[in-house]
Amino acid sequence: MRGVILGGTGAIGGAVAARLAAAGWSVDVTGRDPGSMPRELVVAGVRFHQVERSETSAIERLVGGDADPYWSIYSPTGVRMSGPYCP
């Protein structure tokens, strides 16, 4: 299985990425700064892509047709959540 996590270098997104990688998933994360990629994610084989959330065409290219959807939410009040996407 494959997952793409937008903002996957922070506490919540990083934890989700680590958990998916440990479960054998192929994981890609996005972020603004390659320097913010946690070493443990690199060691786990998680791939970093410098992409802004507003760059929808870049996200579409990254996701392609073979990613299993996850969602993440960050609010200005500090609320962060993520989980499987269930339409």
C-alpha cells in the first residue's frame, strides 16, 4: 500500500508516516523545508517532497492513482488530526 501525507514532517503527520512505514507501506510526505524531515523517517524509507498544500497540480502528480488516502488537519489554534480518508 502507498500513502501520501501532506505536512508529514510534523508531530502528527510524522507519527502517521512512521506508523505506516513500520507497517510496510510506501510513504511520501510533503513539507516546506527539507531540513525539517525527521531522521527517523528517512531511516524508515519515507520520501520527502518539497510541496506547498496550495500547489494542487504538484500534489496530484505526486499522488497519482496509487495512493491510499489519508487526511490531516491543522488549525491556527493548534488542533492537529489525521486518519484514514473514508468518503
